[in-house]
Amino acid sequence: MSTLGKPTLHYLNDSASHRVLWALEELGVEYNLVLHQRIKGRSPPELFKTHPLGKSPQLVLATGRVLIESSNVIKYLLDTYDTEGKFRGDGVRNDAIREDELSDLVSSSMNGIMGTGVIFLALAHASPFFARPIMNGIWKGLRSAFFDAEVEKFLSYLDDQLKGQEFLMGALPGRPDFLLTFVYDNFEQRKLIKTPSNYPLVQEWSKRCKARPAWQRSMEKGNGYDCSTLGF
């Protein structure tokens, strides 16, 4: 740390930045934390001062370089601070290819499906009362025709990937685990999983993540974390 300096995490409440905060705690990194609150569900102006996209998480390195996108930020943290490879898997089943594959699955494919659900819920919530039945009807049709089957496909796959191990990368959480928490919590807390009990290993995985001391510390430092709100 003395040669790198402390990075600074710009953390937006109830957002994907929580998984980066958890990763920092797991890795035991010394860091600065700047807490930001949403304004009407959106990023505050302060986040645009450090990066033109105003996204969170933002990890500002001691050099002044600003890193964005959760998968990229977590990869940097593991590459930089996990010098013993504790969170990178055993190199056999849980190797670098698996890490990249599952990380991309979560941050691209699953995140896209999650975003669809969140957008429709937000639209229904924001619609005038007379239009809500129409929006809810469209959303119900979309779930029946497409959404629920896609969620089931992904969660069934992850349930299979967790067989015989506690986390997606083995005995300790790795990049796919850090990334999945936000996506799964959105599915679960917004009631976007038709039958959660169909995925017992994923449910146990989620409980295991949240029981870790590093997760508990991240909850305290981030002032809680709730994905059930309709803000983005």
C-alpha cells in the first residue's frame, strides 16, 4: 500500500458499487470512501465531477486515474492486491477462463435481463394511475413470453455451477461472486424470480456471501444496501 497509495471509492447508495466495497473489504485494502446519495433515483452532480459519465462505482487511484465498470474495477483490485491468488480459484476447475466466462455472463447477459425487469417496474411505477394497468399488462405478458424463462435459464445454470463448492470460484468468493450479488439481489428483492426455491444452491450461496464478516463491514460502511427501490 505504501507504494500504491490509497484508492478512493465513490459509492452510490443502493447500487452496484456495493459489490466493489465488499471486494475491498475481502481483500483488506486500505481505501478512502466517499458516500453519495441518489437524487430522485439518479446519480448526484458530484459523480460527474470525477467522471463524465457520472457512473458508480468509481475507483480513483492515487495517481488520479479513474476506473469505472464493476467487473473492470474488481479485476484491477484482484490483479493488484490478491498477490497470493486466494480469490482466483484453484487453477483447475476454477481457472482464469472460468473467472472471465462467469464474470461476463453476470455483467453482460444476466445484467441485461435484470435491467429489462427494472425498467418495466420503474415505468409502471412512474406511469399515471390510469396507464398503470396497461403497463402492468405489458409487463405480465413479457414475463410470460420471455423474461421468466430467461431468469430460470440463468439461475439453473448457476445452481449447477455451484455444485460441490461454496462459491463460483471455489472456497472463497471471486470476481463472478462479487458481481453476481447485485444482479441476484435485484432479482430476489424485486420479486423477479418466479420460484426462488428451484435454485437452492444459489439461495445458499447468497446467504453465505452475506454472512461473511467482510460483507457485514461493507454494509456498515455503505450505510446499508437495498435493491428493492425503483431507482436505477
